[in-house]
Amino acid sequence: MKKILFALLATVVVMSIQAQPIHRFTVKIGIDRTSVDSLGGEERVVYLIKDMFRQVNKAFNYDSRFAAIHHFEVDWDAFYIYDGLSTEEIGKPHPDHDYLVVMDGYKSDAKEQGGGWYGDTFQTVYHARTHNDRFNSPFEQQAIDGIIHEFGHARGIPDIYAMKVDADKNPICGMPYLGTRCIMDYPYGERHWSDYAVNMINLAAGRNIDIDDLVSKAVPENITIKARWADGTKAEKAAVRLYPVMWYSYTVQPKAVYTTSTDAEGVVTFPTEKVFSREKEFGVKYSNCLVEVELEGKKSYAWIPLWYLQNSWFEGKQSCEVEITLKRDIKLTRDI
Ligand SMILES: [Zn+2]
């Protein structure tokens, strides 16, 4: 009996492994000659890139929440070493490959600015990290953490750190928004994908996508604010104000983008579009929003970062719900 059970179990395990689809993405890599020379030659660089992609692929596969196996496959026949400007390589089309990775470990020209993910028609990672000593190169651990983050962008996830707010840039209540643990928030030494990141990766599946398209596709229709007093009574006819946060600004805008009030039940539902309007560049105009509820001179606050808003859509909800509690004696703030 035990043997039969074990055989059955083994079959179930094998079946569930086979059920995982495999998403393959081809990668073309170009690296500048100065970097190859300073890193010890082509053979050494190829070895380092292979090790780097072992780590990239591991990051996209270790987690059981992924709906598929993701495989970024370097095409070694297309691998090339270039002499010109890295910034010129970034714009080169790569119709036979999903992604281009331009590696520059020795920014030798002032024109060689920037780095990171280039979406839209580029679909390119510009992996730039100066190789000035043995602790700093495109293959050093932090640089590999960085490229994993860039491939997160390649699979449709925006920067979670772009949703943060500095306390001194919040003129409404002086509260910071600290983000959430994720490779897409802070990649260095971090191997954790937030649920939001996993949801986005699963939504992108095996398609070639852009962050803005994926974001605007996965937004719930409405936002619902539920306000109550700390003793549980409904905060009837409370003023509700929504202050937006622009991407990468870390700042709460001083003017509300939308103002409304709760009903007799202490609840208000409004279209998400009133705050997070659609926009080409990022998918939605704002990365976060501070909600202020005011009644009888008392105020309370909550955040609606984009990742939280979108997670409601992933949970199949029509409306993203935010609960806010008002306190009669002291101010009570509630983070989400
Ligand atoms: Zn980023």
C-alpha cells in the first residue's frame, strides 16, 4: 500500500512539474572592448556572463508562486564585442532576439550616460557598471542583483521605489511612504519578489510586453473608501480628499486631484480613473495617492500605492478597498 501511495504521489509531483509552461526569451549580448580587456579577455567574460544568467534564471524560477518556468537564453552565436559608444548600441534593433543586453564596464566617453531598462521599441538592458577595481564590475554581486531588477522591468513590473514618499515632501501630513519588500523596490542583496511582482510576471506570461500596457490593463474599475470612528461607528458625510504622487517624485502634491465625501454608511466608491488616470508613459499618471478623511475637525490618512491598487485587480475585485479609522482624541494614521 505504501508503495502504491508513493507511486501515486510521485505521479502527481511529475504531472504538476510537467504542467508548468516554459517561457523562453532569447537574449543578444554586446559588450565593449575596453571592458573585455580590463576584465581579462573574452573567454573570462563569457564565463562571467554564463554565471550571471544562471543567477538571473534562478531568480525567475525559485519561487513556487510563478505560474511558469522562465528562461532567459543567451544566444552565443549573436554575442559580439564592439568598439564604439555604448549609447549607440542601445538603439540598435534586434529583430531576431527578445532582448538586447549592452554591457559597459568602462564608461570611456562622456556621452555614455545612464543605464538600466530601455522599454518601448528598445527592449534593451544597458548594464553599465564601472570596472575600476576588483570589487566593482558588471559581474560583481550588486551588479547581478541590478540586472535581475532590470529583467523584472523586462517582464512588466514598474519600479516600486518610484511609489515612495519622503516625509519632508508630504505637505499634507508629513508621513513617509516606505514601499514594500521586493526586488523591484530595492534589489541589492534582495531575492524576494513581492506578490505584486509575481502577479505582474504571471500576467505577462510568455509575451513580449511593455510596462505601461501591462499596468493599464490590470487596474480595478473603482476605489472604495470606508471610514469609521475608532469605536466602530460610521464616519457619516466625512470629507475625502485624494492627493496624488507623481512617479519618481517622492512628493505628495499639495492640491487634491479628487474630492468627495462618504455617505450615511461612511462609505464612498468612485471610478479609479478620477485619480489614477490612464497615461501612455507609465500606464497610469500617478504611482501613489494619499487619502485624507476629515470629519468634525479630525483627520486620518492612508496610502494607495499602485501595487496595492493593482493587487485588488489580481484578486478579482471590482473595487480597491481602503479602510480608514478616525480617532476623536488623537490623530490616528493607518498605513497599508
Ligand atoms: Zn528599476
